[in-house]
Amino acid sequence: MAPEQLLRARPAHIPGPTFLTYTPNGRKLITAGLNNAIRVFPSGSDAEPTNIDDCQESNTAIVATNDFFITGSEDGTVCKYSLENNSLDQILVRCTLPIRDLALSPDGNWVAVASEQVQQ
């Protein structure tokens, strides 16, 4: 009988909600939380993640393609980041209230943004 393998915890962010997504090809796991850091973990590896520190605090949503990912935050900002150079690519939109969810079209060309903002 093989010995049991123990799982080792690797906290990605400070205590609180953490949001995560895999790239469609499964090669990267991207996490965002309450602190102003995004972490990109290589799948199937024990290597340390890449940290992206140029981001909003209190992230509330995240989606990804194989080339980029998009985050939404409590301050109403939706940002696009490059996975090629692990940096902020552009701010896509700003809402007056928090972002609650994001969804990408299958081709990755459109992002749907759910916010607490109500049109009048």
C-alpha cells in the first residue's frame, strides 16, 4: 500500500473571499482577493506563483482566456491583464458601484459585467 500523500495548504491571499479561474487550456490558475495582489499559479507545479501587484484592492470577480484575464473590483473597476507579460493591459470600464460578476464570450472578444449600478 502506498503512503498517504499529505496536502499542503498554500494561502493565496489574506483571509476573506478569494476568486479564482483557470485558463481554458488549464495551464494557469489565477487568483484575486481582498489584497491588492493577483497570483498566477502554473498548474501541476509546486513552483511559486507570479505576483501582479499593480491591481485594484478588493477584487470581486475574475475570468480568463489563454492570453489574458479580466478582474472586477469593489471600487467598480474592470481591468484587463496580459498573461504574456503579467501586467495591467487596460482599464475596460468603471462603474459607480461594486462589480459582482464577469463572463466572457466563447471567443473572448466580449465581456459581460454585472454591477450593483442601476441605470436611470
